[in-house]
Amino acid sequence: MRWLDIVSDFVAESNMNAKFHDIDGYIQNQADLDLLRFITCGSVDDGKSTLIGRLLYEAQLIFEDQVAALRNDSRRHGSQDDDIDFALLVDGLAAEREQGITIDVAYRFFSTENRKFIVADTPGHEQYTRNMATGASSAEAAVILIDAVNGLSVQTRRHSFICSLLGIKHVALAINKMDLIGYDQEIFQRIVREFKEFRSRLDFHTVTPIPLSALLGDNIVNRSPETSWYSGPTLISFLETLKKSEENKEDFCMPVQWVNRPNSVFRGFSGTVLSGSVKKNEQISCLPSGETAKIENIVLYKDSLVEARKNQSITLTFDKEIDCSRGNVIISSENQLEVADKFQADLVWMDQEEGHQGRSYILKSSVTSVGVSLTDIKYEYNVNTLEQLPSRRLTLNAIAAVTLTLDKSIPFQSYSENRRMGSFILVDRYSNATVAAGMIKFALRRSKNIYPQELNVTRNERERLNGHKARVLWFTGLSGSGKSSIADMLEQELHNRGIRTYILDGDNVRHGLNKDLGFLQGDRVENIRRVAEVAKLMHDAGLVVMVSFISPFKAERDMARSMFGEGEFLEIFLDTPIEVAESRDVKGLYAKARRGELPNFTGIDSPYEEPERPEIKLNSGKDPIEKCVQAIVDYLGY
């Protein structure tokens, strides 16, 4: 706790005739108090910021000069005429004050005689759901506000569902603005019944309904005479007396952030303890290698510790040399940590750019950073009914169950067992934007039961038999740029030279392997993923594979490239102006697209992302086919 916080609380509680008359005694009491982290959430304008501001004011936890400043701010920015606008105590951003909404997560610390609190005031606007999820990720309880006038909204249901997904077990259902409905008990009970029906499929342990008015202070700190029919706790009483759920016993776990080797004598493994504790002479394992050793020493700067606990940054030394390096995870021998490369997880999608099956991202967890593909969208939740709906894409604020396939196995625990070991974010490979937050549910059996089969006849042997190197030639460009024509003539030329080849053409593949796919962005992502896998198999067979697809998205072309070694994948960009491509349109596709008869057509109403550094760039809008083919042959050197 910061010194200013201690002094602030001490002075404030002195005004409340607190039982402590000396600051030393007060400080000791504060140090001994339990800490509760909670979140306020709900829809826009349900009164979250006003509630927190009123809570601080009613508990006399703000100074007189702060109240005076608040009165001045209320006259300039407030929405309560000449009265105090308590939301301004929390809404610190200028944009929030101007719009009267919360945009970012605002954290506030306060305390009473019985407990310390950290509250996260989260935004209610749908656009900022990602910020609400951030605030909920570390909370132990939630105050879910509902506007008594408007009742249960879609955003309230979404926030409730996210709270449940993120492991919050205790909820105060704060039915606010009771003053606007005349403190009507029947309306209060109707909203409670409606929420009770909705929460039957959520994993809350307790839900405590409280009728209140954040604006007037009813049932926040003191019981309101306007709700004589209500016998439950006030909000502050609920927060002070809430019995937190017992945390699962967490075994020791520490990711290795740095191999500490200052000289030839000392070798230590540095990191921050994620969970549990560790003692000297304790048996540990290092994942993913699985090698074991005993803790010889626990170093904290210049000190040697007997035991290290959660959140301490330490260096461990072992009694023997084992395979352990940066990115590995050190665990106790009793730890049930698993290692897998394929999971089922719940995702909260946080990006304006849609998520699609087959697209690849970077997965960042508390232990590592690794490439990952969104292999399958199993279903998306309807936040109103929690019904599981089929989906092929993820839009902003969607909540879905998905399958993720990682580039390599990582240690993990399910989110329900260990929040820090079971949570992750997905990051876009190009923009570095966080696109989703996720919770691991379980590893899929494939990751444990399927292993690559070692074969005696390798690609090198097949290449030796063929007499040439295998390559993948990936032709990309607009429809009408000449991909199929150039690939066809190139194959004839290579065939005449004794080169074993095969063409994977977009139209031909869509008549067979990919005939189940349409032309939406998600279908195009999956189209390229399947073709890349087929090209990989043909490349392994020792062939020169020519892939002729528009493949409009850089992410999927890079995904295909990542499946091959250096020099095995050649991206060939057919640079043709759309006017030229359209003039060659013997199929009439561009004309149909411009009439609106062919939606999602590349170059018209769907984008084409040009390659940045292709191995070969052809001016196919100007140069004849023969010149383009010769340029490729010269590059290949066959």
C-alpha cells in the first residue's frame, strides 16, 4: 500500500470516529486486512461510475477539498444539474467526461475497518468489451449493475457471461435507479427472476440481489427507508462480509525468463514464480524435456532463501546439469502440469478484423509465445440464451469455443485449475494487435496420441530419383492476371526438360477437394489452408508443384510459406492492373461483380493484398506469356 493511501484512509476514517487514534495502530490494522478485488460491470449508463463515486463519498473516503473540486467539475462536465456527479470521481479521461461513458478500466483502492478493496470500473459500451474482460480477469467478485428502468440488456448478459467464463464466482446483482421506478418491489423481483433464469447456465456460486440508487445513496452504505421491504445486505456490507472462494491448491511453477551465467562457475535459472512455492532440496522437473533435479539454492539478489513463494522473482540453481533453457517451465515433481500442442478453448474476440478458421496468430501465455492456428470454430454463444450456434467466423465481442493448434507443445493447466497457466491472448502477426483473450479448457487427445511416422524413403531420396529439387511455385494475382495460362505453359516447358510437375489450379480444386467452400473471407482462408497442405504432400513426393490461386490475403500466403524450408517456396506475383485483368475477363466475372451478382469478388468488393517481397514479380499485364515463363525458368535454373 502506498504511504499516501494510508494517510488518506487514516484521515478519512478519523472523520468517521474510527476506533484507531494513532496512525501506527491504523497502519498495522490495514496491513492485516484481507484484500478483495472486484469489478463493476453492466451496460452503458447503468450507473457503474456513479456507484463507485457514491460508495467512496458515503464511506467518507474522500477529502473536503476533493469534494469541492468534484462540485466544480460537476458544474462543468456533470449531468446532474447543480448536484454532484459522482461518476466524475472515476471517469478520469477527458473523452469519458465529455461523452458520459467509461472507456478504459479505472482501478480504485479504498478500505474500511473490515477489508481492503481494489475495484475495477469497466466500460459498458459494446465497443470496449475487451477492456471489461481485462478488468474481470483479476477480479474475485463482480457487482453487475442493471438499470431498473430498462431491465436486463444484451450487454449485461454479455458481461455476466464473461465474468462466469473468467472464473468469478460471487456476484452482487445491483439493480440501480430504483428511485426512477418509485422503489417498486414488483419490478425489482421481476428483474431478479429474469436474471435467475439466465444465470442457471452460468458458473456463479452466489448471486445477491440489492436494490439501490447510486445517485441518491440508497442501500450503498446505509440501509434505505425507501426499501423497507428489502431485508438483504447493503452493498458495502456485501463486499465486507463476502467469503471468497477457496483457491485451488497451486503447485510450484516458474517459467524460465533468463539463464543466469555470469561466469563459468555459476549457472542459474531466473524467473518469477507463477504459482505455489518451492524450497531448497525439493525435487523439480523442467518442461518440456521432463528432466528432473533437486533445488540446490534459491537466490534473491545477494540473499539465499530457504523458500520462495508466488510472485517472487528469483534464481534457482540445481544439484546437476539438466536440459533447461529460456522459455522452459520449472515445476515441482508433484505438479500435474500437462504438455500439449492442441487445445479446446473459449475465446472472447476483441478485434474489428474478423477471425477465421485456418488463420494463424501468435499465442502469448504466462509461460511462452508460440505460433498458433485457429483450426476450428466449434460454436459461438448466443449471449442472450447461451445457445451454441454454428459459426465460421468471429466478429467483434463474439464469445466462442474453438480448437487451437500450436506450432509446438507447451506446458499448461486448464483455466479452471490455474488462471495464470490456463489463460492466453492471441496477437495478430502483422499489426501486433491483441485480437482475442482465451481460456484453455482441455487438451485434445490428438496432441497425446498422434505422432509423426518415420519413413525410410525421404524426400531427398525421391529428389535423387527424379533428378531435380522439389519446389512449390505459388502464383498469386487478380483474376485475369494470367496465373493459369502461365502455369500451364511453364509446366509444358518443364515437362519437356524432364521435370516432374503438377498444377493445383483454383477452379479445378474447387470442383473437388474444396467444393464445399464458398467465397466469403473465412472460406477463402480455409481454401488456401487445404491447398497448402496438399502442396506440402506433393512437395514431399519430390515434385515441382505449381499452385495457381488468387490467394488474396498475405496472412494465408505467409502461412503456406512457413510450411516449407528456405528456398523451397517461391512466391510469384503477377502484377496486372485491374483494368487489364478486367479486359481479359472471358468468363464475365468482373461484369457480374460490378452488377452485384457476384459478391466478395477480389478487386471489386473484396481486397487483394499485394506481396511485399515476392521471389519473382512478373509484369503480366504488359509482357507476353512466353517472356513471363522464360523469367521463371531462368530463376529456377533447371
